[in-house]
Amino acid sequence: MPVSADFLSRPRSPWGMLARSLCIGAVLMSFTSGGATLAQDRFARPTTPETRVALVIGNSDYRSAPLDNPANDASDLAAALEKQGFNVLVRENVGERGLKEAVDVFAKHLKKGGIGLFFFAGHGIQLKDQNFLLPVDVGFESEADVSFKSVSAEYVLSRMAEAGNRINIVILDACRNNPLQQSRKSISKGLGVMNVGRAEKGTFIAYATSPGSTAADGTGRNGLYTKHLLRSLETQDSDIDRVFGRVRTGVVQDTNGEQVPWTSSSVIGSFYFSMAEDLAALQRPAIQPAVSAQESAAEALPIPYDPVQERAFWERIKDSRSPADYVAYLEKFAGAKRAAYARWMVQKLGGTVPATARPAGRQGGDAPTQISLAAPAAVLPTQAAPVAVGALPNGAIPSPGTVIQDCTECPELVAVPPGEFVMGSSPKEKLRELDEEPAHRVRVTSAVAVGKFEVTRAQYAAFVKETARETKPGCHSMRGGFFHKNPKATWQNPGFEQKNEEPVVCVSWNDAQAYVAWLTKKSLKQYRLLNESEWEYVARGGSTGRRYWADAEDAATCRHASVADASYKAVSPGAPLFPCSDGFAHTAPVGRFPPNPFGLHDMLGNAWEWVEDCWNEGYSGAPELAVPRVSGACSERVFRGGAWNSTPATLRTAYRDRESKDERHDNLGFRVARTLP
């Protein structure tokens, strides 16, 4: 699959190979939207093999702080990529001019479409919230010299995004204890998380270790992380998730848990490093959700099985690539928590889930009860009860729709009754994502009082004033499809003008937790954030569609929420918009739009809302009761609901996303709750 003679002539010349895992190995895999072929379905799999182009750069011979073994890693990785069908351009020990020219040449060839892969190893530095890849002729005595002569990883990502490829992969094995760190306070340890294109689904990010940390060098021919990456690429199953799962396991074992590779994924569809496996995937029918909402509801019913036998069986097959193994598991343990994942694997591997492998029902053999998606399980209020200011009598549970205010500074709450619902996306939802599956029944067993509105700037200001809480600057914003960090932005000045009655943004999950702790102390009631199941239950308000209002067409959205629309176009031209205008370019005053059936405003749009839960990729093994998930990637927390700059794909009741709990965004706030009575 030649690209061009000048690009691909691959004697490894004086440029040679690339380098090793010095600190954070970051892998970002992004599905971009350009190109007429993918304009209608950007995640559609192509029907023919794709051209694979890779740029591999390795820098060892720095004037000061040279590196010992990057070239071995680069040489070995380049050879491994060639075996996987990549056309590889290799550059070694490049200076400023060579580094920038190589990126430009690479970007030009990417415009021909296909798959692009960029790999850099050498010194990398985080400076003023950007990750710089250093040429060998850079001086380490000047921060200005670093930013002027180097190439930022974010710039490389933007050049790759311009190409319109289906998949772009960026691998950064690029930092240790950097040479400037000892004397420069603005230089951060390790590379930072690249908050680029977070709203773009189909992204896979993998780090050799946690962000801001350093990784082990290794003692053999290759660095520790690269050693396991090379081994994993040689394994028969080259699915992107499996490749980096094996890498993580190997690194953790070799370091006794001191170095834990970190991943974040929203990949839609599949990608295999092996050309043969990728071609086989192309020939398989598109994978449909493995279980319907009704089937998933059936799974919630108790089906007897021996948990010891189930665990032992699962340990034997969990890494299998044979659909028959998962079918055999389902025939014995259709009621286990891992059954939904097993079904998904059967269909992903091209198999068929037979009727005998589906849940058969209760112990007596009765057919499982199924949930009707046409009507809510909860009793919805017909009208709001009178406002109750102050604490309710001990033990009293207010009727649904009652508005409660526990203290003068406390937000108004609305009483929401207990009930049941189907959480996640149904198979009919065309915009659904894998982390919204499988749809499953959840029971909300207790009444809950939920903030009638999102917490406002005025309410948050009262908390800050009384507690003297420090306001830390630095808040992310999204413009033109990319995230940028404004180092000066705060909740008081998020980068656009706000009124006191608009939702507070630029607050972290930790900030939200501090606020609810303050409310608890003032009101003597146990305030908290909603857990994720509760959030979707109260957001739906008994509805089952994409959004909780009846006229759910995109053109009607502006009557119900502040979203990315014609008003937003002035601040972010070119974004995919709703074909209407809500009158607000950014946030709107809370309560400006109609409430949902439970009497809650802005459950979709205006500002994303932090919830309690740790991030988990999908609902496999999720509890059937509405409780927070406190295991998983707990350094990241879930947020829900969409915001003033949300597009049709993300403004959905089932859509979910996550962020590090100490990060802030100009479209992310929160809503409070407490259990009743």
C-alpha cells in the first residue's frame, strides 16, 4: 500500500528509529469527521481495506540529558507496525526543523484518507497546560526556547484531525523527570491529560502510567511499557482494547502495582492492529446491541446459579476469542452479572446467541416479567404541592411534587417518588453509544428530594463567602471541536458574562462535594449529589425516548433547553447545531425553560451536572438498585445532562460522560439532592 516513494523509502537511514517509554505513554485514537464518504455516518466501517500511514520519531541524542535506549523501542515498534500493514516513515534524533517538517509531510499524506498513526519518544514537557515534544537541539535553560522550537502534541492532533481519516492514533512515550523541572515551577511533572476533542466520540487514550506521574525505564533492550506493548501486538488478538488491557496487566505485575497504565475510551466500532483481523471484522455484519431493554429487564430477575462455579468458569473463558465459549457460559449462568457482557462478546465475535442461552425466567420456570417501555413505573405528580419552607415534621414523606426549602440559603427541592425504570439506551436509539448499554431495569426504592434547578452562581457565592473557600483559576472550554484551558477562568468569570440566577459552572466534582457538605451542616439534613441511576430516573420523569419532552425532534429542542443552536453559532462557528434558536449563546437563567414531568428544570441543557458515581465503561454488572457505583475509575466522575453547547448527539437522557474530579469546565455545574424523609 505505497503512499509515495519519498515518504516510504524505509531504509532506516541516519534518522533511524523511535524511542522508549520515558514517562507517560499516551495513546489517543480519534475518529474524525471529515470527508464526503463519512459525512452521513462518521462511524461507519469502510467496506475496503484502509491505507495505514505512520510517522515514527525517536530522539535520544539531546545536548544535555541524553537518553539511553529510545532507539531500540523505536526500531522494534516500527518493525511491528510494518508487519501490521502500516507504511512507516521513521525519523531519529531530529532537530527543530526536522521535527516540524516531518509532521507537515505526515499531515499531507494523511489527507489521502485511511488510518494515521503518530509515535514520538524522547523528552516531553508539560508547560503552561500544553505538552511539548522536544527536538534534540532545544536548549533546556529557557522556557521560551522550549515553546518556540518544540512541537506541541495538541498541534499534531489538530493536523491529524484535519485529514478526515476514520481513525487517528497518537502514541506519546515522552517524558521522565524533565530537565527543566528542577528549576522551573511552571514545568509540571509528567505529561498532562490532553483534553482535546472530549466531546468527539470514538476516542481511545492510554497512558503508560497515571497522568503527571513517571514510568519505569526498564532494564533490558526495551522500556517497560514498550516491552509489553510489543509483546501485546504480537498476540493473535489485536483488538485495540485487548492490546492495551494486556499491556496494563503486564506493567502492573512487573512493578508490583506501583505503575498502573491508565486508559480512557469512548471508541465506537472496532479497530484491529492486525490487517487480517481488521479485514475479517469488515466482512462481519455490523454488531447490534446484544440485549434489548426487555431482555435486560429480565436479567434483573433472580436466576439460580452457583457463584463459585460461575467465577471459575468465567476465569477460564474471559480472554477467549471463541463465541462458543461465551455461549457455553450463558447456557449455565444466564442470570449472572457478566451475562450481558458475554452476550455482547458472542455477537462481536460473529456468533449468535441461541434461545437456550437467554434467561429462562424464575426458578419455577415462569416467563420473566417484562417492563413496558410505553409507561413509567413511577406515579407522576399531576400538580405541584404548596411550597414547604423549612424542615418537614420528623418522619413525614412529602407527596410527589412538593417543593421543599430547608434553609434560607438552601436550594429549592422537589419531592420525587420511588419507582422503576429502564436505564440506558434501547436498541431503537440510533445515536446510542456502547457505554449506554446494556439497557437494564433499576429500582429507586426511596423518595428523593431533588434540586428544582441547577445550583446558581448566587447560591454558590454564598457558600464561598461563608466558608472562605479558595477559588482556583483554570477552566476548560470547547471551541471548534477542541478543548482548551483558560488559565484565568473561574466560576466568577468563566469566559462569558453570566447573571446570578444562571447555573454556576467552572466547578469541579470536589467543589460540588464541598458545597453539599456545607448545606448538610447548615440544614441538618444529609445533602448529596444524585447517583447516576437516580439522575437518569428523575431526568426521564417517566419518559422513555431520547429526551423527556414529547416533541423530541431537533427543531423543537430550543423550546425546552439552552443548547448549541443558532444563538450559539456566533461563539462557535461551524459546530453541528440544532436547527432553531433558544435566545442564549451560553447559559440561561435557571427555570427559563419548562420543567420535566417531575417538575425539575434544565435536566437537559444549560449545564452538565456532576453525579456521585465513579466512571465505568457501560452497565455490565451494574446494580439493579439506584445506588452509586463506587468502584471503577474513581479518579474520574460521571456527569450527565448536556449543556448550552451540546449537540443533538449528546443532548440525550441516556448520554453519559466523565471527567477527573478536580477538573473544571465552563459548561459543567451540578444539582443537589437528599433522601427523604
